[in-house]
Amino acid sequence: VHAVCGLEPIPGEAYAAMAADEPATCADRCLSLSSGVQSCGAFNYQYKDGLATCQLLTAEGLVQPEISMAVPIFEVSSSKVTTMGLTSLACYAKKGFMAGHKKGPLGVQVVREVSA
């Protein structure tokens, strides 16, 4: 199962490059934006036919399904990822972001399941 985070994107922080299927460059950029109003808490990553893309995300858009806050995610089946021709599809969240929220550790909340 794959996931896409439903957090708010950071304006101007979406990237695409012909590269290997490795989200480390996106992670490095996210980590470099660790403070400020538009700090990066997570990023969505996709890879298809030699093209790597990512969108850096803020903490805006958290949901509160129960007592604790949660990152909203769209759960995507492997068959749907294959149908879309993607090699990789994922959401990566910083450990500090998930553990260090002012209202306590964050969970995840599946808002929709997407399948082929």
C-alpha cells in the first residue's frame, strides 16, 4: 500500500528532475526548511519513467479524528500505482514533526482509499 499526504503544500516548493528513484534529495530539501512559518513537515514523492517529483508540505491541514491530531492520507493500492505507471508513490514525514507536535505525537488518518 502507498500513501499521499493531504497536508498543505509549501508555495514554490514542488520539484521535478530526471533522476534515479531516490527520495533523498527531496528529504534533504525538506530538512533544510525546518523552521519558520512555511517549515516542511512532510513531502509527497512520485517516480515514473526516470522522472522524480516531490511536493514539500507544511503542518497545515492536520485533522483531529479522535483525541490526538493526525496527518490525513490517501491510501493508494499497489494495483492503482501500477495502473498509473508509477514506480514509486509515497508520503514521507519527518520523525520530529510526527513526534514533536504541540498537541502531542501525531497519528495518521486515512481519509480515502484509492484502488484500481
